[in-house]
Amino acid sequence: MLALLRRNRLGGDTPPVRLPQGQDRVVAGGVKVRAFVPDRVDGVYLHLHGGGWAFGSADGQDEKLWRLAVEARLAVLSVDYRLAPEHPFPAGPDDCEAAARWLVDRAEAEFGTARLLIGGESAGAHLSVLTLLRLRDRHGITGTFRAAHLAFGPYDLSMTPSQRLFGPRRLLSNSDSVRGSYELFTPGMGPEERRDPEVSPLYAGLTGLPPARFVVGTQDPLLDDSLFLAQRWQSAGAPAQLDVVAGAMHGFTLFPSTITAREQRRERDFLAGA
């Protein structure tokens, strides 16, 4: 099952379309990224893909990322971070941190702008917050990333009430699949160990972080994660926009719909205006 998910990336039952506009690059520490650079660049968006830390890839959403690059006038760099279970925590966060540090150092020279943004979906949203915290705590870097776009992320890997109580409903994600993802990503850890702020950013101090937009559906086991983190984010002093989508399940933007099109416009407008 994991091999099939990896081959077909995220959503659908066929491999994704690879666009010629995507450029595969290797940055600091040998980390691979896929870059989309439109004719006009007003900022750089560091994108971290979803997939439960165990599948998904930087080339799994070329059409969406190229459209975002053109419409928001952003160079988009999607990180091909190492995946569990072959490379459990902290390998993935290490790769995202390395790519972010490279971007901080090289964005002006490479893309002609120092306006940086970060974000991702599901596990990618979790990795985005961890990356901001690592930049702040390990390198004293704050204020460089102007905004974070965080879609239906898991921020408490010891499991929030909505994660535990969601049950076996057969949607894209449920209580069992969430728990299984955590076991792959953090093998050998129990709930208390997963509450470490370096694993679960809901328990971290959040001062010095940029404005953020959180989006989550009401039928997502990770609903509480966005509700709780958005509240803490704002309490720590940064603007936090929270959009809760009625009736939407986890990963709803993977599937073509009117709601997905609306959400992608909102994501574009947030990042373009940040």
C-alpha cells in the first residue's frame, strides 16, 4: 500500500503530471527541491508537501504549484525531504530546516528577492511550523519568513481530542490512519515523548513567528489541531487567520471541486498579499 501511495503521490490512482516548468535542484546538505520560477518573481514560497511523512513528493503537484507561482508571482520551491519509515524523525525536519537556511542565505542572489514565505499541507504544515521554530531557536532567525500558510496540519502527535474521537469513518484520514502515521514517523515514542515541542509544535513557545493562515475542514480528525494552534499563535502576538470549511474532510484540496477552487484562490491571495 505504501509503495502504491508513493508511486501515485497524493490523490488519484495514477502518477501525477510532471511539467517542464519544474526544475529539480540540489541545495545545501544535498537536499533536493523542485523549483518553479515564473517570469515575474515578487517573493519565494518554500513549500512542504503532505503525505503523513511517509509518502508524497516534491513533484507530486506540479500543476498546482506552477499555477500558484504564476498567479501569485512567486518562485515556488518544494522540498523533497526524506520519508519515513526508512528515514524517521528527525530526518524530514532536518531536510526542511536545511532548505530553509539555504533560502535565507541565497534567495536574494538566486531569485532577486528576500521576501520569503513558507507553508504546506497536512504533514507539510507540521514541518513548516517545526522549520520556523528551528530557525528561531537554533539560528536566531526571525522575521525573514513573512507568512506561513498551514493547511489541515497535525500539531499534536500525542493526539488532540478530535483525533482520538474521530473514529473509523472511511474518509481520507481517520483515527487509526493518523495514529499509524505517527508510529511510522516517530517509532518507539509514546504519547508523552510525542508532546516534546520539537515533535509537536502545539506545545512550543510561539513568540517571534510570522502571520499565518490556518485552514481545516469540519470533517477532519485534525480539526482541533488548527483550532488550538491558531489560538495559541495569536496569543503569542502574531496574526492568525483561521478558515474552517464546513463539511470538508482531511486533504479536501486534493480533489477537484468548487470548494477546492475557492480555497486555492484564498491561498494565492494570502501568499500574494503577505
